[in-house]
Amino acid sequence: MKYEEALKQLEAIVDKMENDELDIDSLTEQLKTAKKLIKLCKDKLTKTDEEIKKILDDGGEA
């Protein structure tokens, strides 16, 4: 799943929560999904940050 797709899903969950569109059972499931999506986004951002740092470090030695 791409970062942008995960972010859109998170935004949809937040919108539903803010508009009281979730009953207690749905809320629990959506929170579990949101937790997985947040981890996915965080991991992608961390990986991208590491790749950028590596590219910049390699470029500085050339």
C-alpha cells in the first residue's frame, strides 16, 4: 500500500469519528485499522528518511 493511500484511509477514519458515524463496535475495528495504517506510514517515512540521508552522504563524498 502506498503512503498516500494509507493517509487517505486514515483521514476517512478520522472524519467518521469526528462526525459520530461509528458505533462502538465499528469504532474498535476502525481504531485497529488506524493503528496499522499509522505504523505503515511511520515505517515508510523512516525508510524514506534513511534513503535520503544515504543519498546525501554518498553525494557529499563524490
